Amino acid sequence: MSAPSITIPAGDSQWSLPARGPAGMFCLIAAEAAVFTIFVVAYIFYIGNSLTGPQPRDVLHVPIFLTICLLSSSLTIHLAVKSLRDARSRSFALWWLLTLVLGAVFLAGTVREWNHLIYDEGLTIQTNLFGTTYYSLVGLHALHVTAGVLALAAVSLFTFLGYVKQEHAARVEVLSMYWHFVDAVWVVVFIVVYIIGR
């Protein structure tokens, strides 16, 4: 007995595989989102369970300026990609560099906050459950921002050397997807750590 044959209408035979760059980035984002979910759930689960101080309300200050910087960088990277697609290389370079600066400011602010918490408030990763979950969650995010800033810096270097052209817009957009993800994760971290957790 022969297997039944399937006839595909002519109009439906044009399906093609999605581009590798965006597909790969979506897979990476999905995996990283799962990791962040675990850390966020752990942070929420252990809120208020520390037997010793300091507690979040005693030492955490809401980083409004840093949050504005990071979230603004989503707009600047969007404008950078749009500029490159429109073959406006100079505009792309400026928007991209501004994105890099905003990311670097956010990282510098995180370092400053940690320096204050460790040396002025005595909160380390070993102090209590709050310290352990705080540094794990915020540190994981900071690690991702650092990776993004390094990638942004590499693209900026290649741009100023004249290697980034309009035909590279799709590749640059893949990196922008990662940066938007990092910004979106910060919204969750900000709400959980600095609003709910206090």
C-alpha cells in the first residue's frame, strides 16, 4: 500500500526559512528570559525572609536617573538603526554613540550603588538572603548590560573606521533586539527590587 501524496497549491510554495540572525536572537532572548524569570521568582520568594539586616528599605535608593538613561537608550538605538536603513551614516554613528554613552552611564551608576552598599551599608552577597538575591539578580542584569555595551562599542569602532554601511542594517538590528531585551528586563528588575521589594 503506497503512502498518500500531498499536493501543495502553487501559491503556497513560496515559504522560506526566517533569517538566521533574528531567529538566533529570538532563541537567545527566550533562553535568557527563562534565566531571568528564575532569578526574579527567587528574589520575590525571599523578600522579607532575612533574619539579619540590612533590609531593602534601609539601604536601597530608587535609581530614577539611571532608569531614565537606560530606557532612553532604547529610543536612541531605534533611531540609529532607522538612520542606517535610510543610509544616513553620520546620524547612525551619533545615535549609536549616544546609546553607548547611556549604557555606560547606567553601568557606572550601578558600580557606584554597589560601592555604597558594600562599603557604607555593609551589604555584601554573603550578608543575608536579601544581599544574596539582590546581587544575583541585579548583577545578572549588569552582566548583560556590560555585554551589550561592549558590543555597542565594537560597532561604534567599526563605524568610525568606515566599515558599517547601509547593507549592514539587518545585522545591526539584531544587536538592537538584544539591547531592547536588556532594557525590558530592567523594567521588571526595577519594579521587583525597588518598588515591590521595598
